[in-house]
Amino acid sequence: MPIYMIGGHSVDFPFEPYEVQKKFMEKVIQSLENAENAILESPTGTGKTLSLLCSSLAWLLVKKSEHIGVSAARQKLLQPDQLPDVDLLNEMINSENVPRLIYASRTHTQISQAMQELKRSGYSHVKAVVLGSRNQMCIHPDISKETNLSAQINLCKHAVKRKQCTFYNNVERRKDHEEFSRNGVMDIEDLVTAGQKLHTCPYFVSKELYKHADVIFMPYNYILDPKSRRANQIELNNTAVILDEGHNVEKMCEDSMSLQLTSTDVATSIVDVTFAMEKLAEQQDSNDLEGRDERKDISLDDLATLKEILLAFEKTIDIIKVDFAKGVTFGGEYVYDFLSQANITFGNFQAILHLIELILQYFAVMAINKSTGPKGVGLQKLSDLLVIVFATNTDSYREKVTKCYRVHVELEEQNTFGRKDGWKSKSSTTLAKVFSFWCFSPAFAMSFLHDLRCIILTSGTLAPMKPLISEMGISMPIQLENPHIVSREQVCVKVICQGSDKEPLISNYNNRDNPKYITSLGRTILSFSPVIPGGVLIFFPSYTLMSKCQTSWQESGLWTQISNVKTIFVESRNKTDFQETMTEYYAKIGEPGSRGAIFMAVCRGKVSEGLDFADLNGRAVIIPGLPFPPLLDPRVVLKKQYLDENRRKSSEMISGNDWYCLEASRAVNQAIGRVIRHRNDYGAILLCDSRFQNHQQKNQLSKWVQGHLKAPNSSTGANFGPVIGEVCRFFRNAEKKFGNPEDQVKRFDYSSMPIASTSTGASSSKSDNLLMRFKKISEKLKEESESPKTGVMDLYKNVPETSKAETPDDFLSSLTGNDVQSIDFNDVTSYEPEQHSEGAVPWQSNSQGSRKRKYKLVENERKPEVETNQEVEEQSLPENRVDFVKLVKSKVNIADYKKFVLCIHTYNSDGNIYEYFKTLHGLFAAPKTLYILRGMKRFVKAEHKDIFGQLLQRHL
């Protein structure tokens, strides 16, 4: 790969870096070299992740080489016949250990994407490992099935302590195996695959690899949360920490230091301790050996004392007088008085923590062979609370708690947290309550990070930076706000203040239940759907509004009308359902001749972060409202009050109202970032709320978006008709200049017809003229599409015959890296085989005039039955890619099917035919599936067909 001099370092970068990438890498190297914190913003699509990795690793390799030189000099100095060199001695004294890098992001999905970037870079040889949870890495057949994370941790600890986990027992012997060392970059999937192959625990192997790794990947709660940091034994001394996707760091800091404990949690803890007392007494009387090692340090007296503490804790909550509607709030220092009333102090909290840990271990042993039993969830919450409250026994720490925290107590809604145990304490005679210990200062969490070399906070959406820096409480001398790399021709930003029916589009609290508004919003989406090619992402302010719109549109028929143009997908809160919906959406976009699809999601949801909607997967983002936090939520109210109090003391701090507005704008900026994903991408941003015209809201959008809003030809806030025309012309021009084979996607061309007048004072019938025309032409399209005529060019763009002729036969070579980022190989349910009259199948049809062939039977050498069946099955393999994938899914297990899907996607991205064949050979080399391996030749790229054939001959 080419080498570029950036910031005084040779950076191995895969292509000529853009100017914004050069500036970004210079700032990264400056931060690392000078050991100064940095806050760097670069819009999504500017290659931020690759720039981060290449520049930081270029700097790290220089530091490693310097360290190696000093080490060699040290050896030379220690030679007995060598006279001491003063300069060399000083260099040795001043030299530090080689620094390490931690690359942290919000989710494992984002981390996985970063590691893939590293694998494809010129730094794939560096030692890199990812830290994950037991839930992701455990391969123990029993422990891995435990759904309760706390119980899973304790089960693992028990098995390790008793040396009952063979996977852990193999770690020391096999941690240096070439499977774990030959590949420099080991992500979670690599570790799990190698662990299964070697019968070795991936989770504990990653802990060993961590000790010698140059760069460590992890979710950033592992760093920001003291509990996670302690549990994972993360050392930060002389470490540079990169916090990517850092727009969430502020909230993560607050959440990691905050806790809630309910009356139900306390009551459940009392029941659990009572169970432990009864079980312990029973086992001691009967000399039961189950859990003997775990219970040997637990006495009935200790359990009785803990139960008394919990009962006092429960009583302390009960006597708090709570306003039925608002609850009651105390200063942070109240937590010490509260706990002291339950006999929990600095003097005994360590003993309580130790006893709780022993009880949780005991419960884990009890649960090994039982499907039910205590999980100790409430006890774990109490333990977490004590860890934070009693972290340091100093006056300064207590002052920080007083300043940064608020204690809020309110009535507990039944089943608020989805509890399944339903325990209620009989001793409690009052309404159940929620004890909330909330941190409102990100700086409090950051103060726990000691001995760091530097922190690099980066994201596509950090602006405005000044209030963020003030809240983080650390100096950020190095700052950067990069512009976008795309031109004005690639982005179309419009503020749409009213629908086609003149109804104002504003999703404030008072208007969200307005049927006219919801209907107008639906008609607006219906009008834009045929104009926009490919995928449309709609980010609602909340699940509530999204649900209201879905219900209303389905009842009115708007849902059906929109679905006739683009299939609608809705974001699910369930993780499994969400993944299935995403793959279905991607598959629908990639379907030949598809008009695209719509994905309805919410700001701050799963779709708005970390997922890639490049090219056709996301040609437009529609934002129907500002996602303000719930105004009356106690935590929001207290956060605003906290900020206002601090602002009175320091003008540098942000006010409560400014923070409230910023929360909405940052969520919008993050959602907008889904549409432009690379240099040649293009798309539209439609802000369907009149409040986006406000000066304050505009200024809080990302700078690159503001530039498009302030463009001279921008019709911000214009009437509906002209906006439709502008959006249509934008896509037509963008397709000509930046388009790929995606031009085949059908798109309604509003600019080919006159636009109805939407001037002020026009009648409602005239204002609906545009929609009426679209409806009539849609009906005409339906009639024409059902007839043998081919007159649909008046409305939709069909694929020219020349384009069809040039389209590759195989689906892999037709999928360019820019067109499809993710393909749903599960979406086979929508396929319907061609229907033939009287139940005939295609190869049996005998149309009039056709001649029947006569066949002469000749004797032939009989081949082995297996080989004969293989040839028959290979000949009958479907040519259609959807049918082929459906066949594969029916022949392999789900794990191999996932490998197959990943193999296809990787081959489409990097074109590595050898790795592609290697994976397929591993999946289908068995005699029963060998015909599938042979059949895969038809789907490789044209330039690889000969190589694939040679590989078949060589390996079969």
C-alpha cells in the first residue's frame, strides 16, 4: 500500500487521502505524540475509522521501534566490558514502556466493522484483540445457555474455581497456539471459531492476548464504567484511548455511575437470603455435599445479619414520604444518611459486598442442575450501589457525590422492569417505591480515569463542542470540525413545513394526536416514495408517534397505498426480530426490479446508529419531528435543574434549556448521518417539521448540513409542490452524474408533468391536485403492467434492453460493493414459483405445434450411485439466486448457513476467490453436499470462473 508523510510519520494508507482525512490524521498523531486530549468531528462517510486506525498505528509502530532500540542499548550497556555512556544512560532512564492503544466504540457491531477495516489495511499484522463478554464468547454447552447475565458470570466463576470447565483448563496450554497467533487481528468470531476448534475458552484466551496486544478493541462502557473496568482488569497506565462514536460518551458516563433500586428488588433480596438460610441449614443437617466449597465461608449468623440490614433498608424506603405525582428529590449526600439508617456504612460495606458475592456464587451452584431458583438480581443491584457510594472514604469524594448526584424516590409502577418473579415483601405495608441514585455529571465518571496518555474523542456528530467539553470536565486542547467530502450536487436538504393538503407539519406535544397532522404526514411520505429510488429511512421522534402513525395509516388505507410503491419495514425493539427485519429490508432493496423499501425507525434507536445504509440502501432520510427527551420525566427535569444551578456558578456551563434542545439536535444529526456513507454516495434529507426553520435548530445541525440549508437555490420552507419537483430533479441529475447500475430502479418522475399550484389561498381541491394525478397515473400503470403492452415509460423508468443484455448472469458479480452493503439471504418466503395451467411444470409443458422427441436407449457404464445422484442434483440446481440460497439453507445447520452468508458478502467486498473457495469447501466438501460446491461456480465473478474450476479439480 502507498505511504504518505502525515504529521511527521509515515502512514500506510490504501489510497490517496482526501484533504479532510489528512487533517484528521494530523490531529490524531499530534494528540498521541504530545500526550494531549483531542476532540475530533468528521462527518460519516469521510473515512473516519480508517483514518483513526492507520494514523494511530503508524505512530505506535514508531514508538515500538524506539523501544526496541532502547532495549538493545540497555543490553549493550549491561555488558561487563562496556564503559557506561552517560547519554545512553539518560536515554534509558527517560524512556518509557511502549504505549498501547485502546480503540473503543459503543457496540460490538461497530467494533466488528472497525476490525474489518483494520484487516483490510496495511496494519493487519499488528497484534490486535477484542474484549467481549461471556455472553458472546462462552462455548461451554451448559453455561452458554444461561440467559441471566449475572447468573452466567457466577456459573463461570464456579466452574473455573472448581476446574470443572475443560475449555478454561486448556487456556494455559493452548493460548500460544498458532490458531490464536497467526492472524494479527482477532475479532470475536475469530476467537470463538479458534476456541471451538481447539476446545479452548475464547473469553479467557482474549484476556491472555490482551496482555501482549498492541491495540485492544472493546465497548467503551468497559472503560467508562468502573465496575466493568475492574471486572475486566483493564490497565490504563500509559495507554491512549480512542473513543469512537463519541456522541454517546456523555450519556454513557452518567448511566454507568447511576443506579436504581426498587422495593421489589429489596423484597426479592430478602426472599433470596431467606432461601439461602433455609437451604444452608438443611444441607448442614443432612451433610449434603452440593455447593460445599461455596457455602463453607457463609454462616447462618452472617445471613441473618444481612437479612436484618435488608429489612432495615426496606423500612427506610417505606417511611420516605413521596408525592404521588412527582415523587421526592434529595441532594446526593442523602444517600449516606439513607444507607446509615439501614446500618450500611464505610465500616462494614466491604464485608457486605464480600458476603453478597459468596451468596451469588452459592446461588449459581444451586442453579446448575435446576431450571428455577434465586438469581440474586436484587442483591447484585445493591452490591453495585455500594461500590459507587463507598468508592473512596474521603471528604473530597463525598463532596463530588453531593455536587454531581441527586436521589429521587417515586412510586414504583407494577411490572415496570418486566420482572417475572413477582415477589412482594409481606413486611411492607406501603406502596412500592423506586430509589434512584442519578449522576448528572459526565466529569464524575471521567475523574476515575487515571494515568492515561491521552483521550481522543471522535464522532461524526459532536457539534457544538464547547458545551460537550465543559460537561466532560477534561481539557481538550486539540480540536477539529471537518467539513464533508461530498459536493452540493450529492446532497439535497429540504425543510418541509406543510403537507400537500396545507396542513402544518409540526410534531410537538400538542399536535401529535392531531388526526389531520398524522394523515398529512402519511400523504407527504406517499408523495415522496415514488420520487426517491431505493431505500427511505424515516426516523420518528418516539416509538409512540411511530405507533400512532402506523395504526392511523393502516385504518385509513394510506399504509396500503405507500406499500404499493415501497414495502414498509418497522423497527422492532426485540433484538432477534430486529436483525431479521434488517436483513429482509436489505434483501428487498437488492431485489431485481425492486422499487425500494421504507424503514420506519426512531431517533436514538438501533437503526439510527452503527448501521450502514450506503447507496440504494438509504437514498433519503425523512425526519418527521424533533426527538426531545420527555419533558416531564423526573430525570430530565433534574438534569435541567442541575445544569441551571451550575451555570449560575460558571458561565462556561450550558443551561438546562440549551441542553434540552441539544439532545434533540444531536439525535437528528446522528440519524441524518445514515444517508451519506462514502465519497460517491448521494441522498436527500427531508426535515418534515416547521421548527427546523428556527434559527436555533438550524445552528445545532451539523455544519455540513447547515451549508446545504443556506445554499442560494435552497427552497427551505417552500410550498409542497416545488419541493417535490426539486427533489425529483435532484435524483435525476445525481443518477446521471454519480449513478451506477442502480439506474434500473423504478422512480416516479414528477418533473415530467406540470406541478399543481400550491400558492397561499388556493382551494384544498387544487392543493390535492398533485396527489390526484399521481393516483390516476398509478391506476393507469397498474392496468398497463397487467396487460401485454409495454407503455409504462410514461410513469416509471424500465430497464432498457441494452442494460438487460449487459447485466451479468451471476448474482455475485452483479452486486458491486457500492450498491449492496448487506444482503438478506433469509428472504426466500417472498419467492413464488411460476404458475402453469393444469398443474403442469415448465419442463412438462407441451404447447401446440411442438414436436415430441424420440429417445434411443443405449447401455452405458453404471457409475457409482453417489456420483450419479450428485450429477443429477447438480443439474437440477436452481439458476435463480434466491432459490439457490433457499436450497443451501435447507441443507446446512444455522451456524454453517451464517458462515455461508458471510462468505458471500466478504467475497463480494474483497473479491478474494481463494478465501471464498476455502470457506465453501469447508462447508460443502461432504459427499452429500458436494454438488452444491460444484454448483457455486455459476455464481462467481466472470474473471474467477477458471480459477474456481482449477480449485475444484485440485481439491476434489
